[in-house]
Amino acid sequence: VDEGYRYRERTLKSQSFMNEASEYMPGGVTANIKYFTPHPIVMNKAKGAYVYDVDGNEYVDYLLSYGALKLGHGHEAITKAIGDQLEEQGTCLFGTPHHYEVEMAKQIKQLYPSMENIRYTNSGTEATLLALRLARAYTGKEGIAKFEGHYHGGFDEVLVSVNPSLEQAGPEQEPNSVLESKGMSERHKNTTITLPFNDLASCEEILRKKHQEIGAVIIEPLQGGFIRASQSFIEGMRQLTKEFGILFIFDEVKTGFRVALGGAQELYEVQPDLTTLGKVIGGGFPVGIVGGRKEIMNITSPSHSADVFDISQSQTSNASDVLFHSGTYNGHPTILACGLATLEVLKKETADVCNLTSELKTELEHLFKQYSIPMLAVGEGSIFNIVITDKKNISHYRDLQASDFKLRKKMDLRLLLEGIYTKPLNRYSVSTAHTAVEVEKTIEAFRRVLNDL
Ligand code: PLP
């Protein structure tokens, strides 16, 4: 039976839901990333390592809300933290400082010593936005540089060369800056400079030419959360940015708490000037954290702008020597309570999740070998991706583009029919709720799919 037919038969209610949703929301979705063809699967229940769709199908979940749910769905430590916090404090946001903010800041500093001071935001996107503003304020330089294929959120400055077509991408050693979205200002082609990942000599050449206009180099230390920067590359970039008076920002929204509890900076033993975190540390709720050297973070401090005893001074000083950072929901107590509960579990269980992920990767590679399909399971810690390629190693965006996406998507759609969930072409994240049972189910499902292919 044709697989398209099987897909539709198995997900009839999802399809009719999407038809209705499309009448109210463009494409039927609230985030473009949720969309895929033939039609997205609509979930309505989840527990542990499993999600269930509106047609009643069960899936082992490897999407885990794009990596955010490191404890799986509905972990009792999280539901208890929510219950306790709400019971004690109601749905109150206070609008004032509170103890969860400091508790979390202490924990973060312990795990990420480079984050001497932090600020909270409501998403990873807001975190990178603030980090770049800090870099501009600190260095006095307008432009930024990012790497081809790296994602840092949904605003114009960083929506450059995230997923460019190879026709537009330009020379490998000095990539073009390609706008990712309609509606963006053309100026970002010039103010956001695109660097080639894992190519230190070319980066040096570009930075040597343009360093006077670049305030920050922002990087996903593992591109997409899974393609490793080489040790010499990340150390070299650390050195170069220092030399050129550029702040080096590790965007660890994906890699934080996943490639290691202390993120990529623990893995590489390299200290960035600024770091952004999100996803896992919200325990499933929206959050972002920006942190870094005290002298940089301190630009946001309103406390040095006024004489504290002079009550005639405006309390909401807009003094231009202070960097603006505010937000109604910043440091939301319920979310920070979830984050703290998440950390408690992860301190005990990180090694187990990493070991289980390793096992899964090894078994998958073994299985693909049996079917003579050239494949790499690329990643660190509890996050990886399946790349169908003849290459021995994947080190940047263009390597990935040369892989077999067509076969991968076909395989992913078949896996959905076998009860294995990740969004087609997305990476795999593993949670503390996954066990050897789910790994075995997954391998068996892959075996059936590879047999059919
Ligand atoms: N930075 C990285 C590396 C990310 O992976 C993401 C989201 O996937 C973001 C920033 C944006 O985070 P959010 O989706 O919470 O806005």
C-alpha cells in the first residue's frame, strides 16, 4: 500500500483538524516550524517519553518540544514544583524581585562560571536579542557576525544565512549574507556578516578586514545542536575575537544542559564573553537567560544611574548610559521553579541520558550498516541527528546540504507510521523518561522502515 495513503488513513483526524485550523491561522500553524507535508500530526496527550495524537496513535517522542523537555512529558518533579509554587504564591508574578531569580542565578553560575551575572528573558530569541544589544553597547560597534547555517532566533539581525540555497550562498570561504525572510530590511545583508563554520583561516581573513565594524561573533558551538566545532576552531575563534575587540557569544539555547550539564563551554573548556540559554531550563515553559562577564552585564544595571538617596530623581531613569532591558514576564516564578526542579533531576540523571543516547546512536549506526545505507549519527550528550551521507565527517552547513534529505524525509514519514516521532528532518533529543524499552522499540521500528525502503 502506498505510504501517502497509509499516512492519511492513520491520521484522518489530524488532517481534518488541520483543515479547520487553516481557516483561522495561516497554514493552520502558529509557528512555521510546526508545518510539514502531507500535514502535521496533531497531538493531544503526552506522558513520559510518549505523545499521543488526536487519532489515538502512540509515539515515542524524540522531538520533545524541540529539545526543551529533557525530563520528558509531565515529570512529577515539574508538576509538583508548579503545584507548590502556585499554592504558595498564587498566579502572582509579583512584578518585584523574588527569591527564585537569585536561586536560579546561583545555580547557573555554578554550572556556567562564565555567566557571572545574568538576566532573564521569555525566550531564546529574546536572549540573543539582548546579548547582541549588550555587545553593541560594550564595544560601540554596530555590526555582528554569525555562522552560515546557525540559528539564533526569529529577529531580523540573525535571520541571515540560516538556511540559504547553495545558489545564493556564495563562496564557501566567504559566504554571502542571505536574508531568510520576506519583510526583512536589506541592510542586514551588510550589517550581519556571515562566517564559514570550522574554517579558522577564512574567519580570520574576514575578521581582519571587517573587525572595526563587528561588535559580536555569535555562534552555536555545535551547529544545530549537533555539528561540533573542532576544538582548535573554537579556541582559535576565542583568541581572534579577543584580539579584535569583539565579544564572543555562545548561543547555548540548544546545547545548554544537553551536550553537557554545563553546555558546550564545559565540553570545550572555553569561556565566552556572553552566553544565552533557553529551552531545557524552562522545564517546558518559555524562558531565556543571558549571562556573562560582570562588567558587560552591568551595562543593564539601573542602579548606578541615580543617587539612591535623592528621592526627587525619577525611579524609571532612561539615562542613556543604561542599556534598556525589561519585560512583564521576565523571571516568571512558576517557570523558574520548574527550571530549578529540572536542574535537581538533571544533576542526578544526566549521565544516564547521555549513555542511553550513545547506545541508541551506536545501534542505529550498526543497523544502517546492515542495510548498506551510509549514515552518521552526529551529536553529543542527549542530542543528535541522523545524516545520510557518504562523508566520514560533517563539519558545516554545506556538508549537511550535500546529505540525502530526500531519503531522510521518506524515512521519517515512515517512522511516524511506526510510532516514532520527530518532525521530519529534525534532530533527535532524548529525555530522562526514555529507557532501554524505548530504545529497543525505536530500533525495531527503524528495522521495519529500512526493510521497506
Ligand atoms: N538560539 C538557538 C540556538 C535555538 O536553537 C533557538 C530555538 O530553537 C533560539 C535561539 C530561539 O529560541 P526560542 O525558540 O525560545 O525563541
